[in-house]
Amino acid sequence: MRALVWFREDLRMLDNPALFYATEEATEGVAAVFCVTPSFWQKHHMAPIRQSFLLNGVFELSNELAKKNILLKVIHVENEDHLSEMIHQYAESIGANALYFNHQYEVNEQSRDKKITRYFQDREYLVKSFDDQIIFKANEIRTQEGNPFKVFTPFKTAWIKHARIRLPRILPVPDKQSEPVGERTLNLTLESSDLRLSFWPAGEKAAQHRLKDFLKHKISEYHIARDFPFMDGTSKLSPYLNAGMISTRQCFHAALQTNQGEWDSGNLGVKTWISELIWREFYKHILINFPYVSKHKPFKPETSSIEWHHDEDLLLAWQTGKTGFPFVDAGMRQLNATGWMHNRLRMVVSMFLTKTLFIDWRLGEKYFIENLIDGDLAANNGGWQWCASTGADAAPYFRIFNPIRQSERFDPDGQFIRQYCQELSELDNKSIHEPSDSLFKGNYPAPIVDHDIAKNQVLRAFKRLKTEKL
């Protein structure tokens, strides 16, 4: 049997189920393929910086695979309707009779993979696919009644219970193949002019280096530092996890080793990071168990009747970091300048859009996906719906962050604000959180809304929804 491994968002060799089992089971060699699908990416609003990061990762992966005599061919597919035929054409040309790949869980990706599976099976190919982005299958983590969890804390409890019994092992890098099969063609246009990518070196080696650095220097204080955007206190691993340059299994095993095998005790920093990794699992399970969230629908159906405001000027002010609320503006400017945003700021700016401006969360979700290097449907959708109080385990509708109080608490000296709102850099540590009217004579905008008035309007809207439900 000769196997073709189809890489997608799993751009690594260590702990890659499809690659490992293909090399274990194929008696006549293994080849690899990656498909560049710009129309598919554009339909999903994938950020250009994320596309570039993925392609840079393919380049790095190809180099590492070649050392194992596994040749990676890049195929450009202009029309995704032809994907099955183009992969099959290459498989036929190299004499492969098996296709291996790892699952993706979004609705369109699931539909695509089912179509390709049928196409290959109809031509008498062996097709094998594997769970990779989640630790446990979606039907393994269930309530006592056998239903999917909708709330994080009991999900986490059940998840850890499973993990204590059986945490999947890390699969080794495959052995070097006796001889190469197929051809190695990259045919990639790699992005070199986007300076933002210099902070995100692509590839498996870069991901593992970042994990080691985080475990050595940051994780013990993670529970504190992660909330302060002016501190370098987070792992910065999200782009690598989303591109599959490192696996969540590797992260869990590394965290456990650092924490003497403890899941929910021991070092507070490690314990907190483990919890954040389980949040990623939770949102993946939500995506799988409730696929309608992939279709721009709220997790809580009753919230679909919310009459969100539609104000293009307010939306543009939010997108460009010109709301007149410094902490919000600094967060949005960080996103626009770097392709990434600190998680505390993601919550603040998301809640500002949905619960101060009362603008539809889907517009914010779309803007994030269009700009984030770590854009991931499950986490992005879950986070936005949490902030908008429309999602699983969402924030109560009456929880509305005050951006000024958030700023004073998590950027007390204005260090982060000064970095991205330089027109405010000369203000003292108190004024910088809420510049007075006299300061607006410069080029920083006045607040686009009165936060307290806007908050009360939002509360009334949610109360009406709650009353209607009753």
C-alpha cells in the first residue's frame, strides 16, 4: 500500500496522527500534498496574514519532511469544486492507493471532506482520517444524561476526569522512509514584505521553541500576567496551535510535566494555562455538537430576535481604533498593526462593540477573522458569543465591561495605551484612561458614545428579550 498524506491545518511532523499512521501502515512509501485554495480561504474571510503564515509553515514543513524522504507537493486549486479531482490526479500519478488526513470540524470543511472521502472510496482507495485538533472525540465528553455540555465548568470537570484515565500519548516523528515517492514542488509565493510576520516565525521548530520559552520563563506567573497587555505574559502559541504547527496534546503533556502531573492543583500559573487550553477544547466541542454556530447563528436561538443597531460610522470608529476610549482604541490598533490582540483586550473590545455600541457580534467576529493571524472559527465564535451573551456559557447579559475601569485595572500606568495611542503619550497616568474634553483639541477623538447611557439602553433591550421569553 502506498499512502498520500493530505496536510491542512496540521503543519508538523511530531504528534501528527495522519502522518504517523500513514508511515506505519504504508508498505510502499508515503508522499504528501498541500492544497492552496484561495477562493475557499476568501469565502471564509481568512486574514491575509494568516494565509501567509500558513504558507510559510508549508515551506518549513516541506524542508523537514524531505529529511525523512517524504516529498511534499503543493497544488494550487482555483476552484474548490475541483479539489477531489486534483488530489486524485496526483495520487494516481504516483501510484498511491490510500489517502490519510486529520479532521477539521467546521461545517464547510466537514462537507468537503465527506465529498472527497466518497470520491476516493468510489475509486477503491483506502481513506483514513483522524481526530487531531481535539483530545477526546465529541461523543466521549457528555453529561450524565448523554448530552453535550453547554457550560464550561462541568465540561472541564468531565474532560479532566477522562484525561486522568487516558491522556493520548504524543506520537513520534516518523522514521526516515527508505526512498522518496512522488515529487517535491513548493510553487509558493512567500510573503516577505509584511513586517508583522517577523514576530511570527513559522514552523514546528519555532512553535516548540516558543513553548519551551513560555514554560521556562512565564508560565509560573501566567495566572497574573495574562491579564495585563503591557506585559509579555502569555504563550503567544495560538497561531501555531491553529495552524497545527504544534498540537494541543504536546501543550497538555508539557504543562503536566511542569506541574508534577497535576491537572487542577499545583502551580497556579500552570493550572490556569491548562484551563485555557481546555477552553479551546470546549469551543471545538461546541462547534462539533452544535454545527449551526458555523452558520452565523447564535448558540442561544432566542437571542436571534435581538435588534442590533446598524451604524456604519460607529462600526468604522471601532475598527480603526477611534472610539475615544483609549483602552478599546489601543486594542484595535494592536490588532490592525500586528495581526494579533491580547486576550484581555479581545474581551474588552468585543463587549464594547456588542454591549456599548450594541452592534451585531457577527460584524465583530468577521472583522477579527479578516485580520487575526490566529483566526479560528471555534474560538473566535465562542469568544464573541460569550461577550454578546448569545453563546454557550456566555457572560450574563447584565455583565458589561466598563472600558475605563478595565483600563485603570489592567493598564494602570497607561503603558499599553501609550504604545498604540501615541497622541496620548504625554498625559499623566490618571488622565490617560479618560482624557478630559480639553485634550480633544489634539488629534484624539472624543468618546463616540456616553458609556453609561449606552449601557442602560442595552440592559433594557436584554430585559425585554428575557420578558418575551417568559
